[in-house]
Amino acid sequence: MLESLLHRFRAHRAVVGVIGMGYVGLPLVLRFAEAGFKVIGFDSEEEKVRALNTGKSYIRHCPSESIGRVLASGRFAATTTLERVPECDALLICLPTPLSPQREPDLSYVVRMAEALVEHLRAGQLVVLESTTYPGATNDVLRPVLARSGLVMGRELFLAFCPEREDPGSEAFTADEIPRVVGGVDEASGDLAEALYQQIVSRTVRVRDARTAEAVKLTENIFRAVNIALVNELKLIYSRLGIDIWEVIEAARTKPFGYMPFYPGPGIGGHCIPIDPFYLTWKAREVDLSTRFIELAGEINRAMPGQIVQVVQETLNERGRPLKDARIVILGLAYKPDVDDLRESPALVILEELLRRGARVDYHDPFIAEIPPTRRHKALTALRSLAWEEVLGGNHDLAVIATGHGKVDYAALCRALPLVIDTVNICRSIAPDNVIYA
Ligand SMILES: NC(=O)c1ccc[n+]([C@@H]2O[C@H](COP(=O)([O-])OP(=O)(O)OC[C@H]3O[C@@H](n4cnc5c(N)ncnc54)[C@H](O)[C@@H]3O)[C@@H](O)[C@H]2O)c1
């Protein structure tokens, strides 16, 4: 069984099922379909499935043309039910793994899916979890649920963890250039998962088991969270000392060893960096340990939006203007440049806090026409992006650049508005004198 599955993977004759057609799942569909595999996409949202089956994308970096192409090739179809699971040789789970309101890992999407899969699984299938989770989750949580199928793990059914490593919005690397880390719950599962991913990336990194692969993913994201917190703290200190943090970083990064640049900003966002580290915090408690670096980094990063609001208030105050009724426009709501994703975006916190303090706030984001419902910012639902012409209309007292999108004309912004607070250093090359770097 193992040999025939290996052969199907290597010959690109396998059928790959991708469960969850979101930011992780949809690019994965394209990778496998473009490599010649037949791919079935599973998602519970009918609207998404309908869009995909008519060649329409809802994710900016997965163009509709690419979806149209794989549809036309007959190698891709999406569905809302699990009836086609038996057709798949591999099932890649790309479902959300959020934190609960008590900041504990919420694996309910993954567990409920595993429970539903049990009825449809057959001998000779590989299941891979791609969703971020804590060390041990694939083996200790997913494996016992899948075992209810009666299939023998490692002989009839195979299970591995292979974390997604995408850098949304960045064109620095193509997807096949980013190595994939793979770990199985047993040797055979690891072999199979490695063979499968070798077909879509130029390098796989095999680790001894799924737990290690899970720890790799968390380590990468904790590293980012902690280093971003460090530069955010340095920014506050240097700013008080009259030293420009951006100039410091540019100079420090010329050291060819022992230093890697991270940049300050208005806080951290996205589905990963603000959330994943706390998966380890929760797991560490099980062994009576605390994750002090993670907690401290979280505290510093979460304080950043408030610090920007403080700068806005002080800047207006110094010019004899109260924050109340001040007209402010926020540039960039997405959590990072050139993406249409505003999950956990610190810009939302800034927007909400400025409104709470009585300012009249608009936003402009070329990628986010309207704020969708969010769990934490219900009051902002349905707020619409101000047209660019209106931003330049001169009706605002101040702009706050929260995210620096490539296609926004910041020079025009600086000409049109009396004051600009730049939290991401994007106006530096334009060098107007009405910009405050916060
Ligand atoms: N977005 C990233 O850049 C990124 C990077 C690395 C890792 N991850 C991890 O990957 C996982 C998925 O993240 P994402 O950003 O793709 O999430 P997402 O919310 O964009 O996508 C999840 C998809 O699952 C679908 N879904 C929800 N419940 C379902 C169900 N019961 N059956 C079928 N489909 C269902 C949703 O409709 C959605 O399309 C998370 O664990 C995340 O931490 C994300």
C-alpha cells in the first residue's frame, strides 16, 4: 500500500484533497493542480465553493485567471460536502486554529473535521495537517480521532504534519523556493508526506516526527514575535533619546553576521504572529513552565497601537487641537503591505480607539473596500474605504499611515494633508517636512 501510494505521488497521478479553501488552502490547490495533480477543494462556505467552480478568486494573491486555468484543465473542482473524500489519496487539512477567548488553543475546526472524515476514510490515504498547532496535537489529538475509522495507522492510514510557510504579499520567493518541513506520526507517514511535498517544492526538510515539525513552526513565529517586540521597545527608547530607530537598523544590518533586521510598526497582525506563540504558552503550562519571552513580546506588541494613538493625540495637542472632533484618515487597514487580509490588524485597534476618543475617523485601503464583520471590532463592521480623491480633498487634519501598500501615492498624500504620522517609515524617501515618524 505504501509503495503504490509513493508511486502515485511521484508520478503525479494521485488525487489531492485540500480541506479549507482559505489563505493557506487555495494557494496549495494551485500548486498541486499546476504540478499536474488532480485536486478536490473542500470548504463549508457555499459562496466560496461557487466562486471557485466558476473561476472566481476571493484572495488577491490567487488570481482568478489561475483558478480558471486549473478548472479548464479539468484538474480542479471544489465541493462543500465530504462525499468525494474516498477519491483522494492525500487529504491536506488547512482549517483555522484560532485562540479561544481565554487565549487557549481552539482545535475545534480540526477535530470536528477529523470526526466527520472518519466515516469517509478508506485504506491507502495520507492525511496531513497544515494548520499551525502545538507540539503533540497531530499525534495526541488528531490521530486518536482518525483511528476510529478502524484503519491501522502506519499501514492503511498515514498521518503527518507539514506547516505552511507562506509570506503573503511578498514576491521575494516563489512558493516552490520555500522549503517544507515534514514530520510523520510514524516512519511510513513521514516518508509519504515527504514524497508528496517533494513534488511541489524544491526542498523538503524531514524531521524525526510530527511533534518536532509542530515545534519548528511555532519556533519560527515566536522568533518573529519576540524580535518585532524588541525593535518596538527599542523604538520607544530611541525616540525619547532623539535617535532615529530606522537609521539605526539600516546601519546595523550592514553587519554581515549575527544580526537580522526586524522593523518596528503599529503592532502585529495576521492569523499567525499574534496567535501561534500562545499555543506554546498553553502547552508549556502542562509541564509547569512559563513562556516569559512570549508573554513579554505579546505585552509590548499589544501596547503599540495605543502608543500610536498617544502620538496622534500629542501631535494634535502640540498644535492646539483636541483629538475630539479632529478629522483623521488611516492609510492601510490590512495587517501587512499589499494584502487584503485584516485579521488581527493593529490598524483596527487604532481606528476604534481614535473613534472612542471622539475623533472623526475615515480609512483608505485599496485592498479593503469595506470592513467585514470581525469578532473584536463589531462597531467597525461595514465601514467603507474613503475614495482616494476624497483623501486628497484636504478635509482631514491628519493622516496615520498604519500599513504601507506599494500602490498608494504617499507623496501626493503628504502634499494634500497638513500632517502625516508615518508608523512604517514609508515616507522617508519622499522626505517632506510635515511627516512625523512614530
Ligand atoms: N494565512 C497565513 O498566512 C498562514 C500562514 C501559515 C499558517 N497558517 C495556518 O493555516 C491555517 C489556516 O489558515 P488560513 O489563513 O488559511 O485560514 P482561513 O480562515 O483563510 O481559511 C480557512 C478555510 O476553512 C474553511 N472552513 C472552516 N470550517 C470548515 C469546515 N468545517 N469544513 C470545510 N471548510 C471549512 C473556511 O471557510 C475557510 O475558507 C491556520 O492554522 C493558520 O494558523 C496560516
